[in-house]
Amino acid sequence: DIQMTQSPSSLSASVGDKVTITCQATQDISHSLNWFQQRPGKAPKLLIYDASTLETGVPSRFSGSGSGTDFTFSISSLQPDDVATYYCQQYDSLPYTFGQGTKLEIK
Amino acid sequence: QVQLVESGGGVVKPGGSLRLSCAASGFPFSDYYMTWIRQPPGKGLEWIGYISGSASSMYVADSLRGRFTISRDNAKNSLSLQMNSLTAEDTAVYYCARDAGLGYWGQGTLVTVSP
């Protein structure tokens, strides 16, 4: 199975800061990567697919990049509404595995 | 609009079985793969498996294969997850999601395995 490792596991930043989360795969997954946001008590929400394509309706402050084994997710200007746990997920090879999550808080 | 509603969760004793359902609406159900994902309390997401639109192809993660089976009834726009030989480690919120890309999720149903 492909293992997905996110860094950091938790993050505290101020409103307006740029926030970056990384996700590393144990083998080449090309661009087959999703990023999800999960607010407390809610189902995950797809933000980015194909590593860098923003899902319809998702604010442009969210972005993703990378290919192969190394990927980055960024929020250009952190908003209070962005408090959540963020997950990456690969869909290159079965089983489609998730990263362990990054919990983002406001400082 | 797309709606996915899970049901069937509850408390079950270790060794027991449970069948979860996911009612889909707002899209041509038989055209889409459907996926199950679970999340133990306070922990991360685990991909369980998926089934093709025609039900001709089904894949369950190795760690769950033999105990978990995914099926669907396209006439009823319904997805199912049959879970057998349950243990405490299966305690989780279970989500269904549309397609392999997981663009739409249900609200989840909680399964608690406890004596």
C-alpha cells in the first residue's frame, strides 16, 4: 500500500498568515492527489483534486501543487473559518490511502 | 442536488454483524462508483473500498477483506456495507461518498462495537 505522510501534524497560525502543509507519498502517484478539509463534527469536504485543481466553489486562497511523491497545500491568507483538519489522499493505486491529517488552529 | 444519507449505525456486540446503507439522490446513481470511508473517534480517515456503477467491480482494503462487503441496488439508488465479525477496532463513523474522487460525502453514521 502507498503510505501518505503529512507534515506537520498540527499547526497554529494567525489570521492573515500563509499556511503550508506538505504530503509525501511512498511511491510515485503522478498528480493523483486530493486535499480535504474536515471541520469539527462534519464530513470531509473536497477542496483540491488532481493535486492542483480547485473544486468548484472553493475560495481561491486555497491552492495545491506538486507531483510524483511530494505535494504542498497552501492557504494564502488564513481566515477564522479555515479552522479544521486537512487530509491528503492518493488515488493512484488501490487501496486509496489518506494522510494522517493536519490540525489547523488559529493563534 | 447531490444527497447521500447513511443509515444503519448503532451499538453492536463484538463478533456481531451490521449492515449499513447509503441512500443516494440528485444524480444518476448507476453511472458512478461509490466509496465507503470510516473514521474512528478522534482519529483520521480510513478508505474502506468502492464498487463500480454496474457492481461488476468491487474492491475492499486488504485489512478488511473477508469481513466487509460492498454492494449496491441501482434500482433503489442504494449502497450497502455488510460488516461481519466486528471488533472494538471497527468503532467509527462510516461515510459513503460519490465516485473514487470523493466529491460528495454523506453525514456519516456511527457504529459502536461494545459489549
